[in-house]
Amino acid sequence: MNNESAVKTLTQDQLDALMRDNEFPPEIRHAAPVVAVVMTQDWCPQWTDMAAYLPDFAHRAAIFTVEYNRLPDFERIMRFKETIFKNGEVPYLRVYREGSLVRTSNWIPRSAFERILSE
């Protein structure tokens, strides 16, 4: 079964709300009981690895991604992530449970992602 369409790309409005409110909007955080958001850049080999397995988990969590280096406001998004979220690495993962942030991480292997969803 192909779940790739179940992995959603963050919209510009959602990114604008993130940078305005210093957190993802409720429509993201509450999209499902468990939500994973990955902020990354398309050149990153660790992102290629994660992107390959994320669709397999779309039945267990709402998954959102953004390759922010491909966006016109790349510098603004990167600066936000590095200063507000205090993370200068990619990919950057945030996991929410019932709308509350429960975990942040950078690249993780498939097995670790699966464990996080099961916590």
C-alpha cells in the first residue's frame, strides 16, 4: 500500500503561523493523536533516508514535512529554526502527542522513529 500521499507538505500559511506564534498552528499539532513534523533541506542524505520510511508510518501518525531550502523565504525559516527551536541541523523532527510537544530529534533510524510513535 502506498501511503506517500498521506505525508503532507507544510503550506506557506502554516509556516507563517509557525514563525508568528513560535509554534506550529493547532491544525498541525492536533491533526491526529500523534503528529510528526520534519523540517529539512532537500540535499541532506539523512533526510533521503527518513523520507523513504516516513510514508510507512502515515497510518500511525499525521506526518508533515518541509524542505525549506526550496522556498523563497529559506533564510527566514532557517534563522527561525536555528534561533527559536535552537537547532541548526537537518533533518529536524518534532513529535506531538495530543497537541503537546513530546520529543525533538535530528535524523533517526526507522526503528527509533517507530519506538517514538509507540511511546
